[in-house]
Amino acid sequence: MTCEHVTLPGGATAIVCSSHRQQRCRCGRSATLLCDWKTPSKSGTCDAAICTACAVSPTPDKDLCPKHAAAYREWKAARRRGALSS
């Protein structure tokens, strides 16, 4: 069982316990983020569990897993090449 201390609005605290195991990033660290790359999945995003060290944030509140960070870099490079050839 995983338990964590949470600070509530107004300064009160609570202990929240869950039977779910803590998700882990592929690097082994605790995953606190999910990949936001758009996919045709049920949720609409990749949702790979990632830690803050492995995540790439191309914009505020958007986090990408290493696989999709590489895809994003390729997409940006292709757009730059397209803009230069116009």
C-alpha cells in the first residue's frame, strides 16, 4: 500500500493511501507525469509514465516521453525544412 501526506487548502494535512503501486519511469525513478503526445487511443494521449528527469516539456503543461520527444524534434525539423524551401 502506498501512502502520501497531502496538504489541503487552508493548511490542513491528510494521509492518502492507495492500493495502487507507484508507477515507475523506464529509467526506474518514480513517475509523476504522463506523456501528452496525441494518439488514437481511448484517452487521446500516449500516457506513458515518465519522471521529471526524462520528460521533455515543449510547452507549459505538456510533457513528452523520450520516444515522443524524438518524434517532436523530427516534426520541428521537417517544418523548418519546409519553411526554408518555400
